Amino acid sequence: MKFLVLTDLHQKTSRIEQINRIIADERPDHILFLGDVTDMGTGEDAVDILSSIHEKTYVIPGNCDSRDFPDKISQIAYDLHGKAKKIGEYDLIGLGGSNITIFGTPFELTEDEIYNALKPISKKGMILMTHVPSYGIFDKIPNGTSVGSHAVKKIVDEFHPIIALSGHVHEDRGSAIIDGTLFCNPGPAKDGYSAIITIENGKAEAKLLGPLN
């Protein structure tokens, strides 16, 4: 199974052509979009952007997306905010928004809200899609401070996903296997970054993709 993972486009629509080229070249089975489709834009803006991607996409909102994002995009994409979807033998679990920031962005949640939304839908060995990263894993801003979610980290520790995907922190792009979970922040799509995730024989691997010309 192959996934193209995107995050943090921030309404830079000039990157859509590159995304569609990757889809054509890589032929992923599914596309996962981890939020910040817009940059404080409207639900209608998100619909326009997601409609221009050549394959129907599994999407969660980021903290810079509008609160009506899940309802607005549900007609043209798979809304995974606070939802679970079975894909083959795997449970795909999604939750958008971020923990509380200093910026007062539109889609922020308390740690309790994050945990209480994820706990009832989480499954052992799931593929976890969150916008905000687990605390301490691909969550460091330039001064070295971790800004990830303690609630997401708690869910990871309890359910041991096969894959835990996040964005939000543009500067801490990367992938690593930690305690049997593949963690991946593909980097911001606004700068041309993405990732290909594969699962074969129960093993998950990540290939980070850089900007295309």
C-alpha cells in the first residue's frame, strides 16, 4: 500500500501542479492531507484547492483552516476530522487542528479536547493522521522548543500506531521509527515538500520528497 502525504500548503496554489505530477509519477493508492490547506482562508477556498488535486483525498484541517472546513470539504474529499476509516486491513484515524498556540489561529483545541476526540476512535496498530505532532517528535521550532501535543503523544503511547503522521512545525521535517511506530513530518507543501509512505508485509517506510522544478 502506498500513500502520498501532504501538509501545510497554506493556500500556495502554484504547488498544485507539482502535486499532480507526483500523483502521476508515483501512483499512490491514497492521498493523505494533514491540514493547513488554506492560510486563514475560508471553507470555500479549501474546496477550490482540494478540487484541483487529481485524486480524491483524505483530509484533516490544520490550525490555519476555518472551523467549517470539515463540513465544506466533505462533498469533494474524505473528511477525516475526528473520524475513522478502514483502508484495507488498516484503520485510518484522523484529527485536525492544533493544540493552543500563541497566535490564536482558527482551529485550536485544548489537550483534553484532542485526547477526548482521539481516544474513542483510536485502534491498536492504526495509521494516525494529526496536524499537530506528538510532543517531542518532529515538533521543534527554530529555538529548540518542542510545541507538539502531549495528548497526541499519550494516544501514541497507548495505541502504538504503525504510522503517525503530522505537519504543523514546518522546520522539523523528517521521518524515524521509534518504538515500532513510523513517525513522519513530510515538510510544508507550500515549499514543495511531501512524502511517500509504503506499507509492505507489515513494515512501514517513508521516502521524503523535496521540491520539484
